[in-house]
Amino acid sequence: MSNHISNEDWISRLYQEMYGRMFTYATSILNDRTLAEEAVQDAFCILCIKVDEVIEKENPNGWLMRVLQNVMRNMNRQRTTMNRLIMTSLQVENLEEILVYDEEDVDILYGDVSARADFQLLKRVVLDNYSMLEAAEEFGITVDACKKRVQRMKQFLRKKFQISKT
Amino acid sequence: MSELNNQNRHNYSKYDEMSTEALEQILRLDFGSLDETESDIDAILYISEVIEKRKRQSNEIDVDTAWEKFKTKYHPYTDGRSLYDFGDEDSNQTSEEGISKISLHNGRNLLRFRRLMIVAALLVACLFGGIMVAQASGIDVLGVVGRWTDETFHFITAGSRELSTHKVDSEFYETVELTLDEWGIDKDLFPTWHPEGFVAQEPRVANLNDSDTISVSFKEKDRSYSVRISCFYVPTAETGSFEKDDVLIEEYLHNGDIFYIFTNIDTITATCYDGECMTTIGGSLTVDELKHIIDSIGGN
């Protein structure tokens, strides 16, 4: 992040200029103001990583809109996949027994998280249409931790269902 | 920072006169067809700006609060990837790779946006002025309405593609099956039989907020029809509505599913919704042809 600090003013100005347009666009597409805001914030996070390249571009506004489009497509795709995983999970009779993480996983051993809690988190994000930030705040964690736990639960459910199919 | 140049502003000024609803519809239509072609990003920027100006007047957008949230809640915790990029096969490219291949100035995009303009005009005309208004504008309303009354709005490319030289073969069938498989649908939904003389067009995919849709059009010299499969993320009662004649709807049973068959002027449509996916076959077909197509679903 340190090498981006010198570009902070440029990012700030671009944010001031573009946020409204991007939020408007995302709201039209996602039909949800909270998710739209998160998609825009996500696009600007990506900009911060790429700022040294983007600042040289002829049309950084267009670049940002492209990134926003990709973020929204990815958001829709991930939510679709996770929705189907949840729907499949909820049809399983012994779901409570299945929702146990492998204790050999170091993150699980020392992370003080349970599969059941992560499943609740995933349902908040997918079924209740919470943004990652909204879900993170409800669970008292950072947005990064929320992402990791959602990601872990998604992988966990995928693995379980692949096993059950064979 | 670059801005739209004056020439572009002049070209896009037509959007100034359109309603916010019509402009938002254009944005959604464009986004829904991103898989088949890229957007005219300058038009997107322009339209978004037009809408934003209208909404700013009603204080619906608070940039300062959003900026504070960005600095304190999002940016400090970014891991270098999108929040929804989990590094798995479901993740789309959200960074440079997904962008660099796209030209920001593309004449084809302008044509595509003109088509979207026509769609929006139709939408407004049919909502507020009736179909006759659009017909008077020389637009093939009847060819479009059957599409824009359903949920997927596939009419945006109606008549816009030249006939493909591809025959109806396994290539497109496999594409459809693979796509459905990617969506987690393990049912055989796509028909395997098509009337002689029809040529299949490339499958088109649209990802909307509540569903994924894949459709294939089939064309011969004077007739055409399409097969469209929409898979909804959650079961819904809002699968879209169809225009139809004032005649009875026929229920046609196939493999335990009911296909509802109805006519609308010179087209015939069959549609079936199993709670997850909606299959729709419609166009210039005879009833026998339509039923034969339905019968081939599931590999028969």
C-alpha cells in the first residue's frame, strides 16, 4: 500500500468524480443499493492495486467501468454458485452432522471458527442478499475475514457434495 | 483523467431526452449480453452520468460517506483481488486481463447501442403509446414483442445477426449442455431434433440478476424459431409473461413435464417451468413440428 500513498490524491479525485456514475450504473444492474455500493468499492480497491498502470491510461474512467462490470459479473456468478450449494445443503437431512470442519486444518484449529457459524454467514450473504461488509459487521469481523470464511464454506460444501455424488 | 470528448457528447446527447427507466433498461440489456459482445463504455459512462445527475438532485448519492467507508472498511482489508474473487473456477477476471483485450472504441458497439436505443424506444412506445406508435416508426414490432414480453429480453439482437453457416450439429448441442452443466443443471433440457432446413445460430448467454439464460435461434429462408432455457437462482413465480391470442392454451405432457402451447398471431410458443428452469420454444412452427421438438427433449 505504501507505494500507492503518493497516488492517493489522484484516486481521491477519481473517486469523487466517478463514484456517483458507477454507483448509478451498478444500482441499475444489481437492483440493490448496498450490493451496488460494494461492487463500486471493490472496483476502487482493484484500482488501488493497479494505480501505477491505470494512472498512465488514456481513459481511466472507462477502465474503472470495465472493472466494475467484471466485478458485478463475478459477484453474480459467485452468488449463483453459492445459492445452489446452499439449496442443495438445505435438502440434506443430516446437515448438522455434515457441518463439521476437518480438525486437521490449522486455520480451523487455531481460528476458533465453526462450520455452522460459517454456514450462517454464507446464508446471510447469499440468501439474505447481505453485502460482505454488512455480514462482516453482523458477525463482528473484518470484510477480509468475511470473505475468507465465505470462501472456506463454499469449498467445504463443494467438497462434501462431490463426495456424496460418488 | 480523460473525459468524453465533445464529439461523443454530441453523439450521445440523444440519451438526454430518454426517461430514467428507459436508460436503466438499456444498461441492463447491455450488461445481460456482455458475454456475447463488449459494451460501448463511453455510452455507458454517458448514460450513467445522465441518470446520476437526475438522482443527485434528490440527494440519493452520498459520495463523502462512501469515501469514508472505502478508506476505513474496504481498502485496508483488500487482499489484492476482488471481494468475490475466490481464486476458483467460478471467479471471473476482474483485473487487467479481463480488460486489456477490450477496445474502448469499437464501431460495432455503436451499432449495438443503436439497437438498444430502438429497444428502449419500443419499450416506451408500447408502454405509453401503444404498439401502433412503434409500427409507424418502421420497426418490426411483432418480431420483437414475443421476445421482449419474456424475461430475458433477447429481442435486443433480433434480426441483427447474419445467418450462420453452421448446420444443426452436435457442436451447439454440446455448448448448451456444457453451459447448463456449469450452472449446476444436470437435466437434459435441450431438444435434439429440429425441422429440416433450419440452421442453428450460435448459442447466446445472458446472466441476469435472478437467472441465467441460454438461447439458440434456428433459421431457414422464411421462418425462424428459438429454444431458450432460463435457470432461476431461486424458485420464482415471476418467470415473465407472454403475449398470446385469445384462444385456449393446450397442455402437452412430455416426460412428466407440462408444456403450455399457445399462439400469438403468426407464432407459436411452448413453455415449461419445472421450478428451477424454464424451457421456451417459440417461433414460426407448425404444431406438429413444435411437439416433435418437445418430444426430442431428453434424447428421444
